[in-house]
Amino acid sequence: MQESQPDPALRSSRAQSGTAFAKSASLIVALVVGILIGAIAAQALPIASVPEIIDSNVPTPIAPPGPEPAFLDVSEIIMVVEDLDEAVARQWDLFGIGPWEIWTLDNSSVDDMHQHGAPRDFAIRIAYTKIGNVHWELVEPLDTHSTYYETLRDHGPSVHNIVFKVADFDSTVSLMAARGFGTYNSGDWHGTRFINFDTRSALPVVAEIFDTPIGSSFPPPEETYPPQTNGD
């Protein structure tokens, strides 16, 4: 019997497959060696830091000036006027500010009165309302013994002080004293303690704080404007 010979085409195909496999193996070995060399180089060479990208349009946060803020919010604006009745009527008619509640404060209703840090009685009429969340108060001095009179004398009808809300009345009194601000005026009106600090060296206005005990309230007003009728 004659021995069969491999097909020449098959021999050629096998030869090509072997060559392709050898090339693939060489590429794989080269790739693995390249990865190993890169890893070794990364361990040996320092990595350059990437510069931080800063957006110049974003403002840098400003730290508060001190560890303990004195004031938390604006509560009230207090102004002095020459004629309280005329002032409340004009503000009501021109701007719709009101309605108003009116009281007289003097040594019969205010205890522990002080002016410029010294005991001194004084008398004023006040009219009280709100504009939004801010209290709005007008003061007419009834004598020459108060800082309200001094403000009216020196500047005419104008702002006397701004009232600020604080976390704790007594702590703020101590804090303001420690920061060198003396008492401008103060008193205790039916349990509501108030104190004005002479902050004019640091603020454009006098700063006031107050403390009304929980459950207490102002006494009923002596007058209102517009006047209330029995049907109101």
C-alpha cells in the first residue's frame, strides 16, 4: 500500500498558524515586560504634584472678627421726634405706618433709670408699631434729662438707636463692658430691661439690647392711633 502524503496546502496553513502564534506570544511578553518596567519606574521616580485650580470668581470666605458675636439680629429702630402726635399721624397718612400703641415712660413706670452710666430720672412718650418683622418706635422727650432729648437737640428728628437681638442679655452686658462700651441709658419698664451702649466710636448708631421675661408683656397702651372705637 502506498503511504499517504500531507496536503501541501495544509502544511502551509499550519506553518502560518505557528508563525502567528509566535508573533502573538512575543507581543504579550513585550507588553508584560513594559508594564513591569513602568511600575518599577513609578516606584523610583517622584510624582509631580498637580497644581490646584482656583476659581478667581469664587470669593474667599471671610472669618468672623471675633469668637463671640454680640448681636444676632436687628429687632427695632428708635427715632426721636419733636411732636409724637403729629409724627404718628403723618406717618400713618403718608406711608400707612401703624397702627400705633402709645405709652408714657417716667419714674412712675420705669425703675433703675440711668443716663450716661449715672442714675437719673427722665420722661418720654413713645409710639410703637411694626414694619414687617422690624419694630418701629418714635420717642418724644418730655424733659431735658435724657439722651433722647440730647439727640433731638443736636440732630433734630433722627435715629436715636438700633435695637439688636442677643442670645443672652446678661452675658451681652458683660461682653460689651469687657469691650469697653459704656452705658448710654438704661432702665426697667414693667419687667422689660433695656440698655443702650455708647457704641458711636465703632458704629454709626447707639446699640440697644433688651430682655423681656417669658410670659410677660407690655402694659395696655394709654392711647392708640388711629383711635380705636367700641366697634373695633
